[in-house]
Amino acid sequence: MKIQEIREIIKLVDNSSINEFSYEFDGVKVKMKKNSAGSAQPSATVQPQVAEEPAQAPAPAAPKQAEPTQAAPTEQPVQTETAEPAGASNEDLHKILSPMVGTFYQSPSPEDDPYVAVGTKVSSDQVVCIVEAMKLFNEIEAEVDGEIAEILVKDGQLVEYGQPLFLVKAN
């Protein structure tokens, strides 16, 4: 990822109503979180094979880069904690996770019926919901054949990357 691309992402996040943004590609992970003043603070985490490029990337963006980099590892356990309560009682259920930060929608439009409800039989390639991120509507598929056991989020709710959306009793 080039420094100019990161700068453009920072500008987009600053000019939007998004408070937190996460992007991962090719072993490079960029997380931005707006501070109380409303400006984005980037942090980057990388796999060992690309350690030099991301370390240089966030440098021109903000003088407080050390704080977000330190905060990134503490954010991941928070996501894990969110996933634990559902998984602790239903370990045999498959979790459909959000692949991105965005807004969860149960149906293609407000006047349409939801894609699935509790008890609905689903196939692995069946669309179960939409996650809207930056005006793009991303269809989320079931990933496994089975039956929807529980819907973990409400329609219109903001969801985080990796947050469980559904529990599916796999066939």
C-alpha cells in the first residue's frame, strides 16, 4: 500500500461520519479511529514479510501514531470477547462473521422481507444479509449448509470486522 493511498483513506474517513475504519490487504492491516476532535488516527499492523512498508506509511499522518499502534492489539481481544458469550453456550454452531465494518441489514430494502429468520434452512452460497460500508452494499453468504439458530444483531445496527452476525446449526 502506497503512502498516497493511505493519505486518501485518511481524508475520506475524516470527511465521513465513520468513527472507526479497518482495512486489510496482502498482509497489511490499516486501522483508523477518530479522536474526540474528529480527525483520524491511523495505525498499521503487518505480517513479518512486509514489515518495512507499513511502518513508514502512517508517519506523515499524525504525531500520535504510537498510541493507535499500541491500541490495536487491545482492540482485537475486545472483538474476541464479543464473540465468546454466544460461542460459550453453543460451541457446535457455526458463526457467520462480518467481513467488514458497516451497517447490518436483514433485507435488500426496507419494504422487502428479511433474507432469513430463525429456523430458516440455508445453503452455503445463500445470501443471509447485507453489510453496507461506504455506500457499497455487500451481500453476506451463509458459508455452510444448515439452519439459522440465532440472529445476533438487529437491523440497521453498526457491526465491526469479525463480529458474529448469525449462529448456524450446520448439517
